[in-house]
Amino acid sequence: MNKLRLTFEKGEAVRYIGHLDVLRTFVRAMRRAEIPVKYSEGFNPHAVMTFALPLGVGVTSECELVDIAVTDEPHLSDVITRLNANLAPGGIKVVAAEYTDRPFREIIRAEYVIDIVNNGRLNIDDISAALAQKEILIEKKSKKKVSEINIMENIFESEILGYTDFSVRLRVVISAGNTFNIKPQLVCDALSTAAESLNPRAVFPCRKRFIFA
């Protein structure tokens, strides 16, 4: 049986809640909506579900994916309606559902829109020049090590969507997935080393879509 894959939004009202809270919210909503979820065996059974690439705190999204093992195949429109009736408005909202066996490991990139509020006046030419560079070196930290990478090798598309004297909105398509994953905050950190006027006071990323291989 194929997995039930849900696409959901994480809205502004829940920007600062973590992944575990999102997981608990779904488990509670699925129980109340009477979705036929499969549970693991053992002393502490739990719902069998997998999130594509869990969001960090402070990031919203229009395209989050979660796979849920089910014991039956309820009608997809019913699943969406029943789940949304048990999710808080303005927070998490299911926008699509399908049965699929396509693995998350095929995700290779993600698109983000990033709003940056700056400390001080921006020079938009600085940022344009930084985005045009072929190499910006920055340290990338993982659980096991710290490595230096060229961030520009992992930015496949970039553009300035709008700006004011003290803020800028960027769109970027960057590496994503289990093999190599770049966070939008790292992009901002790298650009701030290359653009003299960019000194972010606050960063508000929103994930727009996943790109599969």
C-alpha cells in the first residue's frame, strides 16, 4: 500500500514552534480526525510518519511534506477536510494529499523567499554584486564536523524581488535533501560577508517548494 503524503503550510502564527511540536500537532489532529494511521509495534507504539526535511524554528512554509502509513485508503478530500477541522486556523493547514511511493531521498533542491530586515541602510548594488559572485566561502556546521564550503555552488537561482532602504526580499533555489542540505540562514550569513551594507537584524524565510530529481 502506498503512503499517504500530505502537503501542508506552516504559517506565520507557528513560525517559532519547533519540529517536535509540529509532529505532536499532527498526531493529535489525526487521532481526532479518525485517520486510519498505522502504529509501530512494541511497548511504546507511535504513529508511523516521516517528514521530508523538518523546518527550523523561525521558518514558515507553503510546501511541507509528511508521509503517513495508513491501514486503509480514505478518500483524499475527506482526509484534508477532517484534518483541517482539527488544526488551528492560521497555523498548520493541509493543502493537498495523495497516495505515493516516491521517496523523499529524491529531493535535491528547495526554493525559498527570504525577507531580511537590515541594521542600517542597504546598498542594493552590494547585494546584487554578492549574488553574482562565483565563490563565497563560509563554514557549514553539522553534527559531526565543521567544513568550509563555497555557498555559491549550492545556489542555483537567485533574484531580488524587492527592497527598501532597510530591507530586502530575495528568492533563492538552494541545495536540499539528505545528501546535502543548505539552510536559508546560511545563505544570508554568506551574503553578509560579501555585501558590505548587509547586516541582518532579522531574517524571515519561507519555503515555497521542493524540487525532486
